[in-house]
Amino acid sequence: MKRGLIVDDSAVIRNIAGRILELLNFSSSEAENGAKALELCARSMPDVILLDWRLHGTETREFLRALRGLPGGGEPRIIYCATENDPLAISRALRAGADDFLLKPFDHRAIQEKFEENGLIG
């Protein structure tokens, strides 16, 4: 079973995304900030990370660079989740190591399509 990590300061978003991942046959874990997410990734690298656009205590680009520097950190597909369509912020996240982006609020269909586009599901 593939594994996903949801990194978001909102418990509601983490809960919704976790349920969607389960429907897509992924196990999931959650982190409310970048430090906790890096700790989880260092223990067991997920297949995909849904990454909030603002992380408390860690700038998103710093998190991406730190993650990509971990052993196996180049493997997970990272979907950057933004609340607004800010081309500059999205391009910065993509240059820092995100693979794709998804606008919030998202639903099952939006995540499924992103996962299909990124080769995570068939």
C-alpha cells in the first residue's frame, strides 16, 4: 500500500485529505508543521506529500530543500497545496522541489486527478 503524508496546520484539512487518501487506497500520516513532517520523513519516506502553502515555524521552500536533502528525499511526489492562484509563490515552490500544485479547497476528484497526472495511481 502506498503512503501519503499530509502537512497542514489545519486539523480539518488533514482529516479531509486523510479520508480522501484512504479512498484512494493510501495509508496516511499527518504533520501540523514542517519540523514534524521532516521527522516523519526521516523515519519512513512517504510516496506522496500534500504540502500546505504556509507552514508554521518553517518556510515552505526551506522545508522542500531540507526534505529533498534527506536520504530518499528525492522520491516522494510533492503536491504543493495553495489557497490562492499566486503564480510567483507556485513557481517558487516548484523550483524549490515541489512536483505539482493543487488549489484549496480540494475534493476527492481533484486529488485523484493530481495523483493520476503524477503517476501515483492508474
